[in-house]
Amino acid sequence: MKKSKRINSLRTTIFYTMIIFLVACSAKPKADFSWTPLEPKAGEEVSFNNLSIDAKKYSWNLGNMSISDDDNPVHVYESAGEHIIDLTASKGLRSDTKTKTIIITE
């Protein structure tokens, strides 16, 4: 009976060690994006181009109380001004965030 408990304990230890190793070795995502048109006007569609690497899931804060989980969202800014855009790219428990400011003209 004691030998069986030691074997189960050893299996559990090996299992958790493998999980920790796999998480530690997986590539960390790298968030990045651009948009078109480069100088958008109020009322014009802005297409965001996701340039992230090694990610599976995306979360966008489009800067005017709008959010999206699309890979490449399209958004219309109704008024001119500066908007801070955040893209968080995730893969499992790892993530990276890129922040840029878009200027919408009249």
C-alpha cells in the first residue's frame, strides 16, 4: 500500500512539473496593430489591422467606450479628437498589451 501511494505521489509531481514546464516554455504573445486610413476623419470607418504574434485571443479598447474581441475590428469615430487604443493579445495565461493614440480629424 505504501509503494502505491509513493508511485501516485511521484506521478502527480511529474504531471505538475510537466505543466509548469509547458507553460514556462510557451511563447509569450506580442501585441501590435495598425489602422487604415492612416489619418481618419470623423464619421469614416477605421479598419484595425492586428499584427500580433503568438496569440489566440484578442481584446480591444477602442478609446471611446467601445470594446471588441474581433481579430481585426472596424470602428467609426463620430467626433474628432485623440483616442487611446489598447490591444491585449493572449495565449493561455500569457498576454501582452500594445497602446497607441489615434487622432481623428474633422
